Amino acid sequence: MATARKSMGDYLVERGYITADQLTEALDMQRQSKGDLAKILVESNIASERDVTEARAYELGVPFVDLNKFAPESGAVNVVPEHVAKRHNVVPIKKDNATNTLIVAMSDINNPYAADDLRMVSRCTVRAALAAPGAIEDALARVYGNSAPSAPTTAVAVAATQPGMNPLKPGAAPAATGMGDLMAVMRENVAKVGSSGEEALEDDAESAALMAEEAPVIRVANALIQQAIKEGSSDIHIEPDRRGLRVRYRVDGVLHETMMMPKYIQAPLLSRFKIMAEMNIAERRIPQDGRIPISYEKKDFDLRVSCLPSLHGEKIVCRILDKSSVMIGLAKLGFSGENQSQLEELISQPNGMVLSTGPTGSGKTTTQYSVLNKLNSIEKNILTIEDPVEYQLSGITQVQVNKKAGLTFASALRSFLRQDPDIIMVGEMRDLETAEIAIESALTGHLVLSTLHTNDAPSAVIRMVDMGVEPYLISATVIGVMAQRLGRKVCQSCKEPYEEDAQLLRRFGFKPESEDQKITLWRGKGCEACRHTGYKGRLGIYSLLRMNDEIAELIVRRAPLADVRDASKANGMLELREDGLQKVLEGITTPDEVMRVVFTAGH
């Protein structure tokens, strides 16, 4: 059974710092004033600030550090900027490189903003130690000097105050030096919004709109975007809660909580994003969509913004589209040599249909654009119909769906056939009418690229039959189906080998040579570069079905999916798990990651 800790007063008496009579006197004063016992002990000169802090640390079960006797290590000080330390009145004292742990002296260990900022700037696990407030002030002066703390000027902070300026346009001002600087900018300006005394209510659209145009709110919004781009995020989630506003970034396909903002920032910040995306800020009852074009560090980005009414207010999700990502070429998407050569053979055909399949966020659009980029030449007329146009490619005619004006996938495709196209890309086949016109295009001498939402390549055939497409048309037009997923890659900065039982890989189709066979795999230990996840970057996992006479006959006969899958494998198709296994054996990813993105119940 655990022994209960002594109270702060009892600890002081036991250590001989005060007498029992002095404690009784202080407790009497506390009962009369309803004040804090520690403050009463210090102000009454019964105990020193140092002794009271030591006793409080014992009571709370946290380490105590006497900064008058302990000199902070330079390795710890170097990872925490001066303005962050002084803003939160903390002193970094020790950094354990083996466990990547930073020990920080604080006078208030319950400050969540301090913990968040310190974790972001140091990229370390933060452990708090209690120190006397006066000792912390003296230590800060010794370690950092007596200059007043000042937050760095960032590109977003300066540009935001100038109307009409692209908020992230390079050259506006020096950029922030790191994630902690951006977090500090956000914290500081969130506080300014709160201190303005103009808390915008959810039903007060006018007040929220006015605050959305104020510099602190603008700086917070722009810093959120800049940090997301620096982190390599694909999405920003700004989510209202009952008590606050949560911000999460999706990095390498996984959501990470970045910060929790106070409730008063919700209305002006969401209004700011709606203004930038050219939405109706007065409309809060229905979903809205918009876009924010930005330039940052000589790269062009598009933020596709979605606003959704929820129980606690409107949720904003921004999809970050890096226009340069579609220019990297097929070779860098993660194709095996065989899959890439087979895909290049398929897209070199003069006619037929090539489909990309997979769930939302599996990289289908990037694959389609990379194919278009490879096919794009002066000799070819390429037309696309998309909803929306995610990336703009020079030399290609791109059309965006406009349902209000009557421009749908089907109506655009009918016009495409009168535009003398060589290659047509249909963003997604969503209904029978679109599918039939796309198939007609493939039958009349055009190469058609499109996407479907299915779990694997053979299921695309079944999905088209379910949509109402005649099987004989599918067998006559579809020449290939590429199923894909996106998996995280092992971080190259902290990559290490380890031994694993080969039996573990049986589920991926691996056949061990013996029951006790060991195999060398790779994993990431976790470091600053990968946010201590062990993963950095993503790659595709692919399964390519190529049509042949046997598969075409099975489709016409409406054969079961299992028969189509078996025939496809006999024709050389690797399933997603098998392609994932190859990447595991090559040390590119891990078995756990392949299982996460590929396996579903029953497979």
C-alpha cells in the first residue's frame, strides 16, 4: 500500500525549516484570510520562498531544483529560445539525449501553454521541475541576459497587416525560425484577442467579422497556415469543442493535435478563414466550400477549404495542395520497376480506359496528374473534367464542374467529344451517365483516365456493373486498373535494423524457410525530424490489374469477384499486401504500417 505524502506544512516542520507553532500560526492566518498557505508563509517571513517551494514540490510529487546551486546545461538552454523561456518564466536545465527528454524548471507546473510551446520548440518530451519564482528570474537573467523578451517577426505577422497582400508571399519579412516561434506568435495573438474585451458570440456575425479583420486574428490564421506547410501537413482541422477550439494537422496521413485554443477565438478565427476563402460569413447553417491561393517560399499552394456546421460551431478543414507535387514524376511515387513499366505500357495505348481506385486520400489524383504530366506534349490534345480542379497543368485544358450552371461530368464529356481530344481525364465516375459517356469515348479512339472508390483493382469491375454498365462494354474498354494506398515511410534520420520472426510476415504472403527463421527489417527509433513517430514521408502501395482475354470473358459472364481476382493474379497482378511486403523487405516501410493501410476485415 502506498504511503500518503506529507502536506507542505508538515514537510517544513519535519525538515526543521519552521516550528510546529509557526505552522499553527500560519494555518490560523489562512483560515481567516482564505489565502494560499505558501504565500502566507513567505509574506509573513515564517519561511523562505526556496523552502516553501521545496515543500510544495514534495507535496505534489515533482522534482525540486535549487537554481541558486544548480547551473543549467548549455545543451538544454540551446533548444529553448529566449523569448519562449521568458514568456513562460521557465528555465531549461538539463537535456537527456538518450531519452530525448528536456527537464525544465517552472514556478507553475500546471501551465499547459508552456508545456505545448516547450515541446514544439525543443522537439523533446518535457518534464517539469519546481523552482522558486525569484530563483527563476535570477537564472533567466544569468542564462539569457536582462533584455526584455520579444517575439520574432514572422512573414505572416507583417504581411497580415497590409490589405490585399498575399498572407504568405515570400519576401514580405523574415520568416519565423522554427515551429516554436510560430506557436509563440499564435499564443501571443490569441491572448491579444482575449484581452481586447470583444469576445465575439456565435450568433453575433457582425462582431466576429470585425474581429476577423484585426491584426491579432489575422496573424493567428496565417501562422496556422505557415506552420502546417512547414510541417508538411496535407490538412488543417479547426474543430470547435464545448470548451475551446482544437487545431489538428494531418501529417503523413495521421492526425496530430497541435494546440487547443480558448473559446473566445473561435468566432473571429473561423470568420477569418471564411473571408480568405471568399465564403459568406453570415451563413452558418449550411456547408460551404472555398479556396485560398497562397505563395510561400517560392512555391504555390492551394488551400481547399470546407466549412461544416456542427453542434458547437462551424468546423473548418483546409486541404493543402502543393502544385509542385504532381511534377515529381511516376518514378518517385513508389512504383516497383515492374508496375511502373506495365503502367507506362498501358498509358501509351491510343485508346482504352485506365482506372485508379482506392479510398479518399489514397493518392489517386496525384497518380492521375503524374500520368497526365508524362503524357503531356505538343502533339496531344488533353482535356479534363474535375470537381474541383485541384492542380493546374500548363498545356492541358481543364474544366471544372459547375452544377448550378448545368456543367456536369456528363454534359462536359459530350462536349469533349467535339473538341478533337486524344486523352480525356474524368475526375471521378460517379454515376451511370458519366460512365457510359466515358466508355463511349474509349470505344471511339480516345485514351480515358478516371478514378473509382473501391477496395482493390478487381472490385472496380464489380462496381461498374453495379452502376449499370453492361459487362461487355467494360471488357471492351477497360485495359488496366491501378488500386493504391498511401503508407508512411521509415524515417531516414533514425532508421535502425532489427530482427523479427519470419512467421510474422505470413499474412502478407511471405513463405518462411523454417519455423524459427529470423529476418532483418527496419524501423525508426523516433527523432526530431519525424516528430518521434519513426515515420517521415509517404509512398504508394500498388496493385495493377491488366486486362486479358480470360479476365474479359469472366466479366462478360458476370463471374464472381473471387474468380476475377484469381485470373488477375494468374496474369501477374500483385495484391496490395504483396506489394507492401516488398517494400517492408526493402526497408522502406514497416509491417504495422502496411497492415494499417491495406488490410480490411475478411482479407
